[in-house]
Amino acid sequence: MDVTHPDAEFRAFLAQGRFMIQRSKGSGAHVFYPRAVAPGTGARDLEWIQASGRGVVYSTTVVRKKPPEPSYNVVLVDLAEGPRMMSRVEGVDPAAVTIGMAVQARIVDQDGEPVVVFDVAEASA
Amino acid sequence: MSDFPRGRTAIVGAATFGQGKAPGYEASDLAAIASTMALEDAGLSLTDIDGLFFCHPTDTMGGLSFAQYLGIRPKATDNNRTGGSAFQTYVEHAAYLLDAGAIDCALIAYGSNQATAAGKLVSTVQPMRYEAPYRPLNPVSSYALAAARYMHQYGATREQLGEVALAARKWAMLNPEAFKRDALTMDDYLASRMVSDPLSVLDCCLVTDGAAAVVMTRADRARDLKRSPIKVMGAAAETHHREIGWLEDLTVTAAARSGARAYRRAGLEPADIDVVQVYDAFTINTILFLEDLGFCPKGEGARFVQDGRIAPGGALPVNTNGGGLSCCHPGMYGLFPIVEAVRQLRGEAGDRQVADARFAIAHGNGGVLSSQATVILGAGDA
């Protein structure tokens, strides 16, 4: 079945508490962000699969704000399935997030919208 | 069949206007003034222009608006928006069109009044849907992610990034048109306010007004004009991604490919280049592009820029106008490296003149290391 409304379906899954990414049936390659067509091949055979939520921090920065507004972390996470996504690591000092850190996805509500963030994975905590 | 008209087109006029603060002007006013200055420099007039290559900071149909402003009806109008690299792609595309006889005279122009109008970077870019919830302070955070990864992978330090900022300032101090000309020390650099780790205010380009323009014709016609023609030896571009997360290795940009293609088209190699202009939106850019354009091996760039190697008097003159870090950065900077390369090859760069400069590279960067475009120019006798 062709994915017809990639962004809407992704958000609907998130609202159900499911972090889903896409996989091309033909190549087996995982895809994020959600698309109607697989990048590189053009295949219209993308199916939804549940992401493991496991990932590793590929790079990290701290956006510095003027106090009292808190500074915050922005990361690129390499998902275990292959794709990379921007996110943030919560629950630790934003500057304590390091490249190579194992992280685990969690869905949070941000201004009424479900958003994927990450926690430091138990094994590396 | 060759894939580029090597040396068969030339830049015959070049100008900048209003670098720094230019109050009272709209962006198109600044671009129009620079355009007429470039035409005067060439000994040509508006009526000679039949190809227009232009993008406006905010008007996405700026190519049309600027033709109207100038009162010209170009046969070819290129309004592409590959960010700051657009101008290098304009040179490449103009070379093809000129050489094919589709046009006879190309005007490439840009102007912005962002500093006096808004006081900050003006952009029409919408936040990407899958980045926006995480509030990256773009474009700084995207380059910060690249810098952090580079430092992690190659053990580079803040002091090494600082060397890039210091070199740019030293060149700017030799350029009367540069906006930032006060002395800068490593202590100043290290004490500057962090914006998005590991990049501080002094790792970031300026926010200024400014305009630039160049005029191109075929080399045979260029010989009859006022100025010694600066030949377009090679040009090439590559689009890699839009958002930073889709650059697989944050330490390697598509400049490695646009550069290699431009060198091949020019029949030159890095050792032939006498003066280097690269789009330094952030200090990390200079290091990445020096590596990707073949001036040092990957991972060596941070050490390469140490000890004043790219500063005045160093072995490799880089960003001799002061760059986006210290000369000017009016939103899209790509045309300014081209104008500076022309001035160096003409030998009219004053106190910052590089002796016997015959070949120059002017590299443009668009988006967040997204679009890379390289132009190699040669002096008229080269």
C-alpha cells in the first residue's frame, strides 16, 4: 500500500504514542523524514515500521540563551535503523550531552504537539 | 567534447558598493548602483546587458523585479536561489550561455540592506518541519553541529578556529572597504560570547549591508574593453542536501566534488592557485573548504591555519578582503569572493595585494554547507 500522506500519518502515529519510520520494501533501506517516494531510488513502496528508538548522538550543540531563559541542547541522532534526525536529549545538563552517547527515544507533548526527544540510554547513564 | 568553455569567457567589470552600513537605500538600489559601477568599470552600458543573473535577499521573483528596476529586457534571466553559492553558479551558467552565443553580455548582481533595515540576518527560509520543534538557532546551530563533529573527529580546538577569525581580521585591516578593522586578539576571541557551542559571536560572519556586481562577456570581445579581462577558467557546483542532518559526514562537504570538477575543467590544481577566497559564514567553513578544495588533507585544516599561514604574510593568502567574518556579510556573500578574486588578479588590491597573483579560486557556499560552487579565475595573460 502506498503511503499517501506521509507527514499526517507520522503525526497520527506519534499521537498514538508510536514513533514510526519508513522502510522501502524493495531496498530494505529505512527513511526519515517521512516521504511519499524513497530517496535515491524513487520507489513508491515505503511502509511504516516501528522505530526501535535506539540511537547514538552524532553531533551536539547548546543554544545559549540569556538567563533566566534556559540554554538548551540540539543534537543529531543516528537511529539504530540508519536514518539520522535532529532532536534534543533531555534530563541532563545540555552541555553534558556528548558525541557517541547512546540515547533512547521518548515522545513528549510540546505545545500540544507530540515530539520525539531522547533520554540518555540506561546502559550509558 | 569539453564540458566547460575554459578561458573563453571573462569577467570584464567588477564593483562593490555600500559594504558595511548603507542607510537610506533599498536592496535593489544598492545592487543597481553596484551594477552601474561594474558596467562603468568595463566600459559598457545597461543596453549591452542581455543576460541577468540576480537574486534578491527577500523577493523570490527578484530577477524579474531587478530587470524592471534597471529597465532592461534580458533574453536570459537566472534567479536561482542556492543561497550564498548562487553567484558562483551564475558564473558557471553565464559562461555556458555566453559561449553558446545565447547571450552576449551577462550582469551578475546582488545587494542587501539587511543591517540598516532589520539589524539581523534577513531570510525567507521557513523552518524545516522536522527540525523546528528542536529550535536550532539557524544557521549557526547547523554549522555548530559540523564544528563540534569536526573537533571530535580530528581533535581540533577553539584556538584553531580562532586563528581563522584572526587571519580574516588582519586582512580586513588592510582593506579600506572592510567593516571590521579594529585589532582582534586571541584573548578577545576566546572571551567572546558563546552562541551555539562551540561557535561564539566571533566565529560568526558579520551582519552588514552591501552590494556587488560583475559583468561577463566572451573572451574575444573582452579584449576590446577597458580593463584587462579576468578569464573564467573553470566553474562547477554540487547540491548535496538542505538541512544539516542530511550531510552524512559533517566534516566533508560537496566542495570536494565541485572543487575537483572546477580544477579539472580549468586544467589546474590547488598548487597553481595563488589566492583563495572561500565563503566563511563561520570559522569552521574556512577549515572545511581548505581541505575539500585540496589545499591540505582532510583533518589537517585546523593545524594548517595555525601560525598565521592564511593571514597577511602567510604561505597561502585566504579571504584577502577580510571575508564574511570581517569585511562584510550582507545575507548572501558569494559574489564578494568573486569580486575580490578579480581585484587580486588585476593587481588592484592595494595594501592587501598578493604579489604576482595569476590564478584565484572563489568558492561559494549556500544553505548549511548544502550547496557548493567553485569558480577558478585567471589573469588575462594566464
